[in-house]
Amino acid sequence: MIGLSVSLLALTLAALPALLFIRNLRLYRPCPKNERPGQNDTWPGVSVLIPARNEERSIRAAVESVLTNRYPDFEVLVLDDDSEDRTAAIVSELARRDARVKLLSGPPLPPGWNGKQHACAVLAGEATRPLLLFLDADVRLTPDALVRLVRQLELSESDLLSGIPRQETGTILEKLVIPLIHFVLLGFLPLERMRKSTHPAYAAGCGQLFLARRSAYEASGGHAAIRETLHDGLRLPRVFRQAGFRTDLCDITDLAACRMYRGASELWRGLAKNATEGLAAPSIIGPATVLLFGGQILPFVLAGLSPWLTTTAAVLSWLAVGMAWLPRWLGVFRFRQSLMGAILHPLGVAVLLAIQWFALFRQLMGGKSDWKGRSYQPSRVEVGVGS
């Protein structure tokens, strides 16, 4: 009887995010295709804003990808945030070749500010166009990205638009963990409710790419309102919603690509740096662990024990395995994710949970996050549905 109850629980916890994931796939749509500015069309100018600190391995590709865009009016501002490598030299070379590129030198980081948020705030202050595209230095755009993103912003009638670029993965740990970004977003955030409401609980986004209307950005406080956070993917949409503005998500798999982390050590440190502002928040980590362990790991454990379970319990356990696997297999085809990562899905979830608990215990012990040569104390933030 206990085995039957546990198997039924595992099936329930696996089925709920799987069914929401399937529903959200229809709502998480790509930006319109075949958009091309006509000779008489009026398109708002775009300021592409790239904060860069020690990004010599990726900044050239990022800027050059923007410059290939077939968009009538845009500028590219790159802020060198006290880099210790050749970031500034590379951008200076690009600026000499193309007048649309401008290199800014970041002022000293004020107390209480996170480096990226400060850089983005400075960039926004220097921008001259009505639309602001905040882009991480390791993101590369396709030539039609600006046109399609701007068109999607208009169609959605939103003030802040975001999406998850195609995530490139190299090492085994990257393949296991990085694709879970889509799973957590689409498996636990009801997109339909998000679009019908401006409630901050439904705030969600990806800090790698944000397209914002300048007027809404300034009215909401922008990055100055989240100056202390390491989790702009959650916090920037939240401040927009708190100010009454609409935020939205779209599928940008075919518009942008990003290699977020390189190697196990960088991935662990990168995901742990802001975990306590998301899944590892003290009020969230318990329920999150129950949902993720119970629905994504427990089914596989029970399936392995099926010879010792009743027939009904064994059948329920294997159904739970199917439900747990379903979103990951869909992600392989829809988002070009790793096949190996999908096969080893429960192991990836286990690693994700380990990172969350590590981050929480580090914070409780007074530890700080080190990232790009700076040390931060993560904010204690209560998160909602959009975490």
C-alpha cells in the first residue's frame, strides 16, 4: 500500500509540470518570421547595450553578430567594466571600423551595486534610442534578430520582452544542467496567467537578453531599482510589473545563441551565485525540492524497484518516468538541447538541487559569491511563480 501511494505521488508530481510544459509550448512562440523593413516603414531606433567585464573570448563575436542585422536604425554601446583583459581593445578596434559601435569606460562601482546592474544602468543613461536591448557579452544574434524582436514587442503590446537563447553546451555537466532552464520556466510558470496579469508573482525572464521600451524602463526605475541583485532575469521583470507594465516571453532559439558557462567549475559557481534569489530562497527551496525530487528523480528510483512493487505500483512508476522524461525529450527537438542531457535527466535535476542547497548553506554561513573578480553577498529575496 505504501508503494502504491508513493508511486501515485511520483506520477502526480511528474505529470503536473509535464502537462503545463506541453501547454506552454504552444504559448511560448517564436518571433514572427519573414519580417523585413520596407522603404517607407517606420521602425523605432534600438540601442543595443552590452555590459562587458573580462569578455575577450566572446565580445568580438557578440558585437559583430549585432552589426550583421538588417535593421534601419540601431547603435551598439559596450561598457568596459574595469576589465583586466583585452575586452576594451577589441571593442575599440570594432568601433574604429563601424561608427555604430561605441565603447564606454565604466565608472567605479558604487557601494551597494552589483557590477552588471550598474553597467546596464550606465549604458541605459547613454543610450539615444527609444528601445533598449540589453544583451550579455556571450550572446550572438542572427541577422534578422532585431527586426523580429521589435516586431514581437509590438505584437505582444508588452513593455519588456525576454526569451531564452539557444543554449550551447560542451561539457557533460553543462549538458545535464543548462537545459533545465527551459524545463523550470515552462514546467512551473503558467504563461497564460502571466499574460493576463501584471502581478509581480508571474515575473520571469532571461538576463541574457531583454528588450525594453525606454519610457517604461525609466518609469519603473530600471536597473537602479535592482542595484543589489545578482538575478536580473527575475528581478527586472518584477520591477516592471510592480510599476504596472506588461512583460512577456517568446522563443528566441532561432534568433540568439549563448554558451553560458564553460566547464563544471564555472557552471557551479555561476548558478550558485544568485541561487538564493531564486529556487534556493529559504521560503522556496523546501517546496522546490519536493516538487523536483518527487517528480523528476523519485519516478526513476521507483522504476528501478519495480520488481519489488505491486503490478499497479510498478505501472504507475513507469508512467511517472514517462511524464518526467517527456518535457526533456520535447526540449531536445524544440530547443536543440542535448540528447545526453535528456537521457540523464534525473541526474541533472540532482545536480541542480545540490547547487541550490550549497548556495543556501553558504549564505547561512555568511559566505559570499565570487564572480568575475568581485565578491557579492546575495540578496534575500522572496520569489514567486516566475522564479
